[in-house]
Amino acid sequence: MAAAMLLLPLGDTLSKFLTEKLNPVDVATARVVAQAAFLLPAAALLPGRLRGAMLSPIVALSGLLVMITLIGLIGAFAVMPIATAIAIFFVEPLILTLLAGPLLGETVGARRLAAVGTGLVGALIVIRPGPEFEIAALLPLLAAASHALNMIVLRRATRTRSGLTIQCGATIYACLGMVALSFALHASGLPTPDPGALATSAWALILGSGLLAAASYVLIAEAFRHAEAGLLAPFQYLEIIGATAAGFLVFGDFPDRMTWLGIAVILASGLYVVYRERSPAPAAMLDDVPGLCSSVD
């Protein structure tokens, strides 16, 4: 899990480079197609890890949410530092907690609701809405909401399928959807990149981002096969460390003090939610019903 969380920012870094040559939708399309080119053969070599129907309506819904998440994140990478985008994106566990009640019928207690509110304040500190506020800053929030919905979909889908099966199926649907979206946008007048005109470096970035994404998802699936989700959940925050390091080393971006403050608030709130999920039953009963984040995060 730690390796996966450190590989993901490297793929994001390559995607950010690609936004200098292609629009975010084309970057997302190229990345998910390259991801499929590596993920599906890797899954074929792990037949024991595949279980259940790979193509079905619920997996198609997961693919749609993957599309929205990718477009939101890559769109954010195009206009802001990677670390800032990932920091805002990490309100996802908090959004997931909010959605647990209406979508899963689970009770969320006052303490966790307070943690959610605090985490969203942290996101506002990072975004800093004001006279110079850019609407693009909402893209990571869109990605976070979409990812949280996808976690709920995955929770239901994994009742009859393995995690790797869902990832492969969702990747196939996301490929089809992104290619269709790209063609639709280009048909409406958006400039169309000529694949033959792309430099070798651009193709290397595309293949590299796809390889890193595929490797990350295989590692995540293996991690969840060997350990409880509640144990793995805190490791997801390593992605912020990797994103900060990659942004500084490659692009010279380093979060300012206010951004670090917002990141700290988001991290503290998210880790508190994870802690409450892993609390023993007697303690958890004083607050709310455990089980959501530890099941899907």
C-alpha cells in the first residue's frame, strides 16, 4: 500500500507534463488507455485474483466515476501544484463519511460529523476563496466527491467480485467512455491532437503514466487481499508526501504556510475518521456505527 501511494504521484507528475501538450480530457483518455494496456495483461497473469463478472452495470458506473475523477484531477494538475490538488482531493474520506448515511443507511455520529466539518474548513484554507479565486480550484473537490461515490459503488460490487476484477472492468468502461468523450469534444470544434505529430517524449509520458497507474492499482488490490482495510487506510496519506516531493523536485512548487496549515487540518480530520472506524465496539457505540471507511478506504 505504501509503494502504491508513492507511485501514484509519479504518474500524476507525468500527467501534469502532458497537460503542457494536450488538454486535460485528452490526457485523461491517453492515461486510462495506457493504463488498460498494462493492467489487463497483468491481471491475466494473476487469474486467481480475478473473481466475478468484470462487465456489468455496477462496474460500468464505477468506470464513469473513474472518468470524472481523472478529468477533475488532471484538470487541476494543469492549473495548480500537484501537492495542492492532492491535498484538496483528500477531503474524499470526509465526503465518504457524509454519504454513508443517505446512501448506505449508516449512522454517523456527532464526533465524525465535526471531523468532516473541520476537514472541509482545511480544504477552504487550501483553496482560499477570495477576489483571486479560480473556479478550477473546485476540480479536486469534484474528483474527491466522485471518488467517494466510487468507493460506495465498490463496496457493493465487491460482495460478488474481487477488487482486481472491478478495477479491470472499470478501466475498460472508462477507456470506452473517455475515447467517446474525446471524439465528441473534437467533433464540437475542440482542436484534435495528431497522434503522429506527438513527440517521442509525449508517448513516453503517456506510457509511463499508464504503467505507474496500473502498477499502483495491482499493488492496492494485493494490499487489500492481505490486510484489513482499516489498517491500510492511513497509508493513503503518504500520497500527499509523494506529491509534495514530486512537485518540488520536478516543478519547483512548494506549499506555502497557509497551504501546509490546510493540509494539516485535512490530514488530522481524515485520520480521526479512520481512528473512529477502527475503535473497539464499546467505544465506537458511544459515537456512531463503525465500518464504512474501514471497508472501502
